[in-house]
Amino acid sequence: MVNGTLGRKLKGTILIAGGILLATPFPVPLPFNNTMPAIGVLIACIGELEEDGLMVYISIIWLSITALLFAGYYFSLWFFGKEAMTFLN
């Protein structure tokens, strides 16, 4: 799974998703803004070095949780608007 063509495409997708999450701008400081996607990329790199498919799947789950966290953050900013901005500052 990790060594074939599908594995290379999967790991490339993981690194691209992690890079996009790392580059996402936030209007206010968010704790663990860059740490959570970086941990996902780190786990994917460890999976690449060890040729371990489980670590690759763990990185997919980790980046999915991170994307959900970011989506929830942006949804709260959209839903609460100015009140959320004044609360977070």
C-alpha cells in the first residue's frame, strides 16, 4: 500500500493538504494554528521512512481532525461575526 503508485499519490495528497492547512490565514491568533497540520505531516513522513501504512492512515485521520477544527473555527467566525472577533481578541 505504501510503496506502490497509489501509496505515492496518497502521501503526496497528504503533504499537499498539510501544506494548505499550514498556509491558511487566520484573522486572530489561534492556538496550535500551525502545530496540528505540522504533526500530521510529521506522522506521514515517519510513515514514509518506516514504510508503515498505519502511520500514513493515522496522518490522514489527524489532518481530517485538523481540517474539521479549522472549519469549525471559520464557521464560528461566520456565524457569530463581530461577537466572535471581540471575544477572541
